[in-house]
Amino acid sequence: MKINKWMALIPMMLCLCVLAMPLLSCSKSDKTVIQMAGADSFNTWLATYAIREGIITSPDVDLRITLADTRTYETALMNGHYNMGTLSNARLATVPDNNIPLVAISTFVVHSGALERNGVNFVLTKAGSTINTPADLKGKRVAVGNISSSSTSSLIALLKMNFDLDAKEQEKITNAANQVTLIQAQGDLAELVQLGTYDAALIGQNDGPKASKNPNLKVVMSIDQLFFEKYGVPYITSTLVVDKNFQNDNPHAVVAAYELLIESHAYGEEHINELAALYANEYAKGTDADFYKMIYNEHSGVHIAAIDGKAKEVIMAGFEFAVIAGESSAMPDPEVIFGSPYLN
């Protein structure tokens, strides 16, 4: 009797399974997964927020974004752990030297705000210091957060090109009295300068504008202002890159990811008031949300666009800085290093 009851249930269960199959197949995503890495600074956080929170999605691609400190994620990106990401010009310049299959398909972070162009990277010293101009950095010890960053390469190149000063890592210094000693340091560089640990420091990202307004410090050199005076356009500090092998295999997914980023960027700018407050609460408790709006509007934003015209010239200038700084052995071939999200 019990067996008969179970036998009677079998057709019903089979029927339910058949009906459920479309639902099950719908729940299993056929989207191409793209792993992307970027910096955790406010501009990138804002531009990618809508994607990371699932507010904006694509039927074609599952774009999974990891944000981290530049020193952490750029190495992983160059080692092939991500399909796509944002990469500083100084690191991008080294891609050909190391046979890394990354190609730049779009501009990304630009050192100009949505409203003003006040720059990001500043060399600062104590307010009462005898260091008043970049020329006064000769023989001094300057702290930098990352010796391989675009900002450090820019500092080295501009000191050489504009002031005939050689700035080198401490272990490469041969004449300390006539060269600028660069020391990679961790922690609050502004505080370390105030304490006298270093004569000056190169401070960028969100911390640069903040430190430039500190009454206990004074600006010796604005990297971005010097760049603008030399080239007539703001500095594009990073590009959106993709593994070209992955792009060749998944061209439509890369296009979908690129267009998703454009849409997410627009969402972030439209909702900057509320999102600045969220970022301040998540990353810097006690910092007013207006500070981050000021950063984005006056100092550092995101501009996602094709790499051509002036944009290409600016990035090539960044490559030149990397060569002068010794980060790259030769200028990358623009026909090789630059691409597009839209393959022919």
C-alpha cells in the first residue's frame, strides 16, 4: 500500500521537476565572469560603486571588482590574477619589458576635479623649513609612499628636467650632498615630516590635498601643476587595462564591462552627496563627507574615454617619466600598448 502511494507520487514529482527546469536554468548564470582590480581611493570607489553593489548589472558580464591599496593590487594585476584593472602609467610602462599581456583600453583616473584643477601630488615640508623651492631639495631626504608609482616617477623626472636634480632611492645615492635621497616609507608621511623624520615628503591620493591645507606644512612643489605648465593638460595617472588574450577570447564581455563602468561612473557622480558620506564612514571615520566631495570636484576624478589625441600624449609623457626614473628601459610602442574595448 505504501509502495503504491510512492509510485503514484513519482509522475507528480517528475512533472514538478520538468516545470522547475526553466527556473533552474535561469538561476544558473551564463554570463562571462571578469575579475577586475582597482584602487580603494574615493574616485575609483565612487566610479565602481553601482557595479559592486549590484545597482547596475549587465546581461552579458559578471564584473567582479576588488578594491585595494595600489601596492597590493597592481602587482597581482600584472601577475595575471585579474582579467582587467586600473594601472598607473609608471607600471604600464614596464609591461613590454616583462612580456605582460596587458593593453590599455581607456583613460581612468585624471588629476583634475570635476570643477577645478588643483592637483593631487604635493611635495611638502615643515612650515618653518628653509626648503622653499624644488631646487632646495638638493641634499635632502624625501619620503615617498611607493617608489614605483607614477607620482614618484613624475617627481624624479620633473626634478631632472626642470631643476637638473638627480633624485634616487637611498641605496643608489652616490653623492648625498648634491642628490635628492628618496626613501620609501609607510605610515602618515605628513606627521613624519612634522616630526622631522624626513626633510620633506611626496604625498598624493586623498592625503595630498589634505596635507597641502595643513598649516604646519608648506607646499614646496605641486607635481600636477608643473605637469600642466609643461604639457598644457591635466595628468592622466592611470588607465583601464585588460589582458589582451582574455579580450581576444571574450571581446563582447570586455565591451559589456567597459560600458557598465561608464554607466556606473555616471551613477556615482549623480549620487556623490550620499556616496561621499558612505565612503567617509567606511574608510575614514571622523572625516567629513564634504572632504571627499572636495577631492572629487577639485583634485582627482575619473574620466573614462578612448586613448587618443591629447590623452595619448599625456600618457606617453608618463612613460617618458618612467624611463627617466629608471622604471622602464624604453618607451613602449603606442601601437602595442594602447588598444580599445571594441575589437574590430
